Amino acid sequence: MPTSKLSQYANVQALEAAFRKTQSPAAGNLWIALLTATPTDTNLTMAAVTEYGATGYARQVFGPGSATAAEPSVISNAGVITFGPMTAGTGATVTHIAVCDAVSGTSANIIATAALTASRTPAVGDSLQAAAAALTFSNN
């Protein structure tokens, strides 16, 4: 994942929490969504992006490990993440991912986005996998 970044929504949350203006969200799951178009900095919710939609696809839990103490700090998925197998309606090319705060729906807030190192067009029967630590995000 060479190009990853926190969203505008997440940056505001992080800054207000760091300066103790607001309480951070409670610990809980975040989900990875596959996207078929490049997101922009102004995409605050999943309604503003193009999510992959083949039969057999569903958002998957991100499951991060702990953030590093390095500067910049990074966080990544602790385990393997698997999408699929796709059973029908394939043909769209997956180019990006989004980390969001809901398992489904367009009102989910986008936390971060990343471009894939290689685009994928899943065929019927394909699954897409990300190895442990393959999805890495930085606060810088």
C-alpha cells in the first residue's frame, strides 16, 4: 500500500481527541471496503465513493494491531483479510480500499483510503486477500 492517508473526518477526530476537546470514539470494529474509483479528500462517507459490488463481496473487519511508537506512527491489519469468493457480477476493477466505520451502508464514515499496488478484476470464484500487515496506514 504505497499511497495511504487518513481522511478529513479522521484527521478532525484525531486532532480534537489529542487536544482533549472531545472524547475519541470507543474501541470497536472498522471495516475495509473495496473501491473501483479513486476517492478524494472530500469523500467523507461511503455515499461519495464507488464500492465494488459483486455477489459474494462484503466489507471485512480491518482488525488492526497496535500503532507503532515510531514517527510517523503506523498501524496495519493484524491478520489476513479475505474478500469473497465472488460468485457473480464480477467485471469491475478494484483500485483502492477505504476503511470505514460500518459493515454496510452509504452513511458509513470513511476513516482512511489507500491505492492498491496493483489493480485487480476478480473473476467468478476469485477471492481477494491482504496478507497480515499489508494494509498499513500512517498519521503523517
